[in-house]
Amino acid sequence: MQILGTVLRSLARMETKPYPLDLVKGLEKYFDSPEYSDVTIRCITKDFYAHRVVLASQSKFFADAFPDSDIDPALLLEGSTVLGNANAHQNPGCQQIVNMQDENPRVVENVLCFMYHADYRDTPCLNVTPPPADPIMFNLQMSVAADKFEVSCLKRCAEEKLRDASEKLWNTDAFVKAIAYAYSETSRVDVMARSVLAEVAARHASDLSQTIAFRDLLDEFLQFNVDFTEAVVKTEPDMSQGMPSIVWNNSEPKEPQLESTVFPSTPLGKRRDGL
């Protein structure tokens, strides 16, 4: 078991490489499956079957959560296979419990989903609570989870999905709420995810700068104001001299033309008089 633990920790520290298709296809059927399961991830609304070797080989967080002393080697050796004992989930002595009841169960579900599918869905894939968040906010939460659980491939996947969702929903209050969340003082969202939001906002600067909610963001979050301004200069160099009028101009703007969306988010309102 000591050797197994060393191997798992070494795998977790290896440089991340693209997932071979055969490996992904082989792992998919074991997502939340009791077959060969030797660990249970316990959330407040649901328990998830998992496999130590799958989790520990992709995440240092999980590798460190599986000390060798927690499992009786004799129990694992009895009827063992490459993935472990096929009936381990039926024997409490073989099944380690990882308590994650303080975590968002939908986030945990999709972290695990990624480890078996090399992808996750930013819409619900299991009947768990809390209800699905909007795609932008959820992908921010997945980016934070990737940092917490130290899953580098998940980090890149979350940022790509965040960019896609933001481009689709830039003209809704969901985008504004996500920016406020990302730039709040208590936020654990990192610089890379913040830059995605700033870059998307910069591509739609002319429309967004004419709305009440967005201009309030610029006033409230100095760092976002800075990031947004820098992104606009990079995205539209010709607008660099006009940036002060975008951020601080007090003249009444024209009413923006905002598209409707199928997501449960409301369009951004226009500015108040005098702002």
C-alpha cells in the first residue's frame, strides 16, 4: 500500500497531458458506479461512488486525502483487480469516506464528472441541489473548484466554458452578477478567470457602458475598472483616447439594443438620469 500511495502521488504531480480517447471512453462507465469503487464522496444531498486511483492520479487534493493507513491491505487484496476489489463498496472496511458536505453538491458532481469524462456540463446532469446556477456563475465556481482540488485540466476547461457562456450572455444581468462575484473582496476567483470576463466586456464596451448596472460595476470595483479599460485598449486600440468618455461621461446615452435570451436572466437596464 505504501508503494501504491507513492505511485498515486507521483501521478498527481506529473505534467498534465491531453487525455487519450481510449482512456476517457474506458473511464466513463465508472462515473458514480459502485463497480470497483473504493471511496465514497459524501455531499449534503448525495453520495458519489468513486475510485481512489482515478481521483488521486488527477488531483493532489485527493491524493493527500487518501492516506495508506485508512484501508486494510488484506481487504483490498481479497478478490482484487486492477481497479480494486469489485465488491469493495459492499465492505465498509474497504470503502473510504471523504466528507464534502460543506461543498456545493453540483460543483462536486461536475468535478467528479470531469475526472471520468474529461469534460463537464454547465447544465445539470443529475438531480441534485441546489438548483442550477446560470452558466457564467457556475463556470466561475468550477474554476475556483479546479484551483481548490488542484485539477489543472479542469481549470482550462472551466475557463473555456466561462468564455463561451459570457459571450452568449454578455447583455444580461447574469453577466453583471458574475463580474460582481468575481471581483468581490471575498472572491476566490483568480486573475485568469477575471480576465476572461474583462475581455468579453471589452468586446461589447459600447453597449455595456450605456447601462446602469455595468456603470455601477465600474464605480464599485476599481480593479474591474482597470482590467476592463486595459482590455478595451487591447481589443480596440482606436478607442484608447475615448476611454474616459466610456467610463465617466455624464451625458445621457442612447437606449441600448439588448437581445433576448433563453436563459433565466433579465436584460440590463439603461442608465439613470444624471449618471
